[in-house]
Amino acid sequence: MPMEDEELLPADEGRIAYQRRQTPDANPYRESDWRHDEWWFGWKTEEECDQDDAYDWSTDSFK
């Protein structure tokens, strides 16, 4: 059974954001909020596991 949005951890939100091809700028949390780093961790972890290397760091966009 999929988790409801209100049950997602910030890292899960970041992972899902990567899967939806949202750039790191989509992080909804302010840098002073602990959830900002957790969201980024989820996004970055998903990016590192992406065998297709879909994100192009030189253009800051998805291929």
C-alpha cells in the first residue's frame, strides 16, 4: 500500500522529486529548516542510483 503524502519523510519527497524529474531547486524547504537537507539527501541518493544518469550537472537539468 503506498504511503499517503502526509506520511512521507522529507528524504522520500526528495527521492520522488528526482523520479518526477524535478531539479534540486524544487526543494520546498528553506535552507535553515532541517528538512531541506533531508530532502536534498533523498534527491541526491536517487540521482546517484540512477543508472541512466538522467541528470546533467553541467546544464542543471534532466536529459
